[in-house]
Amino acid sequence: MRVLGPVEVLLDGEPIAVRGNQPLAVLAILAAARGRPVAADRLIDDLWGDLPPAGAAAVLQSHVSRLRRALEPHRPPRGAASLLVRESAGYALRLPAGSLDAARFEQGVRAADG
């Protein structure tokens, strides 16, 4: 996944389409959390600020559902997600080690400083 510059999601090295600014924003927020859960309330605040739409939790869930389908296209219907998971009252993005460009960049900087 690339977050330095425009957000881009790669599956087996190939870009996949994630349509819409809000789903991309959800993905970017979760990627920035580096695997830690992000509360649904915080995601709603980040997406809509002080003016969330009626049913904001359902809209967020719809974004998450579409993201899961894009991230794990071979996951069976109703199968457990392994990348974008529900945790407590929120969501976490469980990316394989080294798959986030920002993390690779930070590792390179630390290695150069070492």
C-alpha cells in the first residue's frame, strides 16, 4: 500500500481500484494507525467533522464492506476478514510487514541513521 503521495492499493503488485474519497480516507486513516484499532466514532469524526450524515455508522460500515471486498477479492462471502478487521468499537488494518511504503521509508531512515 502506498500512502506517500496519492493513496494507492496494490494486490500482488497490481493496483486495485478503491473508488471514492471517503473509502480512501478510511483506508489512509487506518494505515496511519499502523495496525492499532481506530474507533468508529473517530473515523466518523475524521470523515464528516461536526456534521455527520444521518446514519453515519451505517455509511462507514458500507465503506468498510467495500474496502474489504477490494482488499480481499478471494475471501468467500461472509468469510472472516484478515486485513481490515473489526476490533472493539472500531477497525484495524492488518497489513503484512513491509507492505506500507511509509513504514519502509521510516525503516530506511532509521538504518541510515544507525
